Amino acid sequence: MWFSLLSLALLCTTSLARPSTNCGGKAADVVFVLDSSSSIWEPDFEKQMTFVKDVIGQFDIGMGDSETRVGVVTFGHTYWLQFHLKAFIDRDAMMSAVKEISYKPGYATNTGEAIHYAANTMFTAENGARQNMTRLMIVITDGQSQEEDKTITAAKIAREMDIQIFAIGVGYGADRLELNAIASKPSTNYVFMVDSFDALDRIQQKFASRACEETITTTTPTTTTEATTTKATTTEATTTESTTTEATTTEATTTEATTTPSRIMDDIDPNTKLCGGKPADIYFLLDSSSSIWEQDYKKQLIFVNDIIDVFNISETQTRVGVGIFSDVTEIVVPLDSKLSKGEIQNRVTKSRYIHGGTDTSTAIKYIREEGFAVARQEVAHVLIIVTDGLSRQPEATAAEARALRSKGVYIFAIGVGESIDQKELQNMASTPSNAFVFNVKNYDSLASIKNLLAVQTCSIPNELMSQDENGCRKGTVADVMFVYDPTSLGADKTQHVTDFVAKVSQKMDVVSDNVRVGRMTENCPTNTDVSLSGPESVTSLKSLQLSGFGNLLLKVARRGFSESNGGRPEARSVAVLFLDTDSKDLRSAFHASKHLSDTNMFVVYNENVVDMETALKFVSTPDRLMSYSSYAHLSKLQDNFLKMFCSVLN
């Protein structure tokens, strides 16, 4: 997989508590495409240039094979070349040139022409581009382009030329759907949004935990960019020696603690210890990224084992799962492991330190989709997250946490150290924050909150649900319409979706007629046949306009829930949309979905094509979203969908 040199550069700009890995010697050809339209004030344009200089400052600039070359083009109603990749042999000269770039307030935003010029002219051997070298284009804009189709086409052609494109949107005028269409895939890795030009430097923090030591492949690049899928694996690691720390009881959420070798549980209130026998399903999710020193990682493991000591572990009492995450998520102890308390603690002690970035959102997503899939309905569900830095995608992390909380999971967020973003901890945790958010100054201080955390965890109520075996209350009256477009999916994907719909429908209360299910897929073009004729038929053959997903939603709105189609006035109308299509089609679909304002909508989306923020436009809350990474994976999510579906309709 191509490693992002932009991410690499941004990583090096952030001061970490531990010695950072040297980012030098990582070469690429990098072209900045910078908005200079009249919607940007000149002071903001200067902030944009400061960001560019900060990124350039992290590269070894030069003409050598192991050195990075940088080019810059600005754009408004047209484009203005600032300098080519071959222009400068050292960083100082390039920095001076960037400082001299002047603001030209273009009267429009011709992003497409600028991308086309950068790809077809700047990334050429004549102008300094090299063969078999990583190619990055960084597009920064504060608004929608004047010709969206032209922009999307230019970006598509550039990506086919093996150029990885980052799209950075600044301010509320930036169009996320267009940025998704411009950028490489998956968009969660290549699209970034900030509120203002003052906030551009925060992007550096988003990349702060990426692993500098990852090897950069510079052989002949492939012609497609594959979306990565994080898979959790159950693992055991080499044995590490552990020590224990003695706690000092405190009611504050920010604290320091001393470290002394001792067993710690004797000071736990006997009414709290073992939670009075009350059962729960508890998952620990532990940061194992490169920003944590290995000795501190071990202190984190001791802290987890100390908390586990509080609970009465068995299949009928409390069950504990443990996962670790960085760029990947690994499961140390599955929630349904059937291990004894001692066996769980031994496995935790042996869990390996995996290094990497801080992909918190993907880790939470795994816990939501897989970790709690085996949770018991009649007990409290709790997730305890420990982290020491900002996640790679804070917006996605907050969204995934909301989706998990909507499933009835209580989330404790524990921040360690001074690099923590308090807002992100609050976005992850349940409310009130003073009960579910903890801060400590270092890993030695974790011991000082163990008692308070144990008390809070034990106080969470069990969730008793009056439901049938499928999770839905008996008597729920609903008309459910499944909506997908075989024209855009193709035969194989359509069959996977059809199988999923059929199996899910079988588990709904259709026998009693409380639930009725239907499907709308017909989305073929009409009047597109061309009869045999002379030259006049050639013109007709030039175009064939498919109706698109938006027209399919209009069809659902007009007749999907009508009485002539089996709909019932007393039933709740529910539309389940399957999204796997390009941004342009989704834009029209989003406008069409407004005609379904009285309909409960759920979205099942392909996360490699559609990002969560786009999917959220169709639904009122994140608890109506379910994503899948492959169509083979979709077949395993039937129960997850039913839990989501029933929890909302109940």
C-alpha cells in the first residue's frame, strides 16, 4: 500500500512526548493545487501558504532520487503556475518562492482546470516528475467548483495516472460530496475538512500518530487505489513482565499518582468489589499506537487487569473483552471467550505492543459491528477506551461513538497525557461527561482512577428489554421497503444484496402481518431503444441516460407506500436504502430523499465508496446507519441490521 507522504510530513511537525522517528529520506513528487478565488480573503490565503510551508519544511527537498520535489499551482477562474517540480534544488530556495506567491482573487472557482493542468503538465518528465515515484496532489479549496462535472472528470483522470489526491475543504462553503469525488479512495483517508483557515494546522494533529517507520513502496505503482479493510484478529503475544501500582482514592477526574509495587484491590469498597454479583458485558479498547512508549503500554495493561479484578467473571455473570488498536484493531480477548478471570488477565499481560497510528474510529466500529454482536441483551453493555492522543479522523470517531451509544452501550473515555483533545473525549463518551470522561497526566496516574472507574461501571443499570427472539417488540406495525439499484450495482453485487434482504425479511414479524416487506429496484432507462435507420440514428446512439438513484427514490416517495402498493395508513413507513454509487448520483438522491420526509429511513452503505458523513445526510441519527466493507461481509451482518432496525422502531 502506498504510504501517504503528506501524512508523514504532518506527523513530523507535531511534537510528541517521546522521540519521534526521523521522517527524512522519504521521497515523492508533490504538487499543491491552491484556491485563490475571491471567496478567500487575502489574510486567509496567507494562512494557506503558511500551511504549505509547514508541510514542505518536513521533506528533504532536492533533485536526488531520495529527495522530494514540490510544485505549486494556484487557481481562481483560471490557473496560475507558481513553480514546477524541477524548479528548486534545496528547501530554502523553495520556501522563499512560496513566501513570494501572491494572492490573485479569481472571480470563479475553476478547480477542474487546475487539476487537469497539474496532472497533465506538472507531472511530466519535462517539468521534473520522475518515473516509479509516489505522486501526490494536494487540493485545498473553500468552495464548490464552478463546473462540478469537469472537476470530477479531471480528478478521475489524474487518479488513473497513479496520482494520489488529497482534498482539503476549508469552511462551511466546501462541498464534502465533491471533495469525496475528487480524492483518492477511501475518502476517510484522503478527505479532510476544517472550519477555517486558522484551523488548517489541526490537520497536522490528525496525522500525528501515523507511523513514520512504515516503508514507502516506490516501485511501479498500480493503476487503482484499493480501500484498506481493518480486520480484527485474536492474538496472543510474547510474555512481558508486569508490575502493579497502589492507588490513592480520589474523586477528581484529573490527578497524579505515585507508583509503588503492591497489589491494589484491598482498598476497594466491598459493596463495589464484584459489583454485588450484577452481570455486565464489558469491553476494554486500548491505544497501542506509536505515541505510547512500550513501558507505558505495559502500565495500561496493569490498569486493565486491576479493573477486571473488580468483577465476578463467568458466562452467567460479567464477561470481559479486550481489544488493542493503532492502524489496525486486534482482539486480545473476545467477549464470549469463556476464559476464567486469571486466564483473561494472563492474556492481557501478554498482549503485544503493535505500534502505528491512532485509528480510533475503525476500532470503535469493529467493537460496534463485531465485538458486541455476541453481547447479552439482558445485561449492561460497557466500553472503556484508553488513549493518549487525537484520533486520525476525529469526526468519524465521534460519529462511530454516537452509533455505538445509540445501541445502548455506555462509553467511558480515559485520556492520558497533555496531547489529549478534551472535546474528542467528550464526543466519544456517554453523558454526563463528569461521570464518563477521565483525564490523568501520565500512565503512572491510571492507578489513581481505578476505584472511581470501578464504582461508575458497577453503577450502570442493566438494560431489560421486552422483545421477541429477533429483538423487535411484538405488535410493531411497519411497512418496510428495501431500495437498491441493480443498474449501478451489477449482477454479482445485486445478488448479495438480494440474499441479504430475503434473509432479513424472513426474521421480521411478517407471519402476523404486523410487518409487510417490499422492494423497489426498477431503475432502467426508458425510451432508449433506437430503431434501424440511416445517418439520423447515429446521433441517437451517442447518449444513453440512466435514471439514477434519485429517480428511484422519487418512485418510492410517489407509490412505494401507497395503498395500491400494499401500504397501510396506520403502519410506520420504513425505507431501507442500499448505497454504493458515485457522489454525483448521491447528490440527486439526497434531494429526492426530502420527498420521503415522513418515512423512517435506514441506510446500509459500502464504506469503500460512500463515507459516513455522506450516508448521514439521508438519516436523522447515526443509529440508522450500517456499513459493510465487502459484499461477502454483508451476509454476516443480518443480526446487526435487525438490532439496529428494532432498536429504532421499538
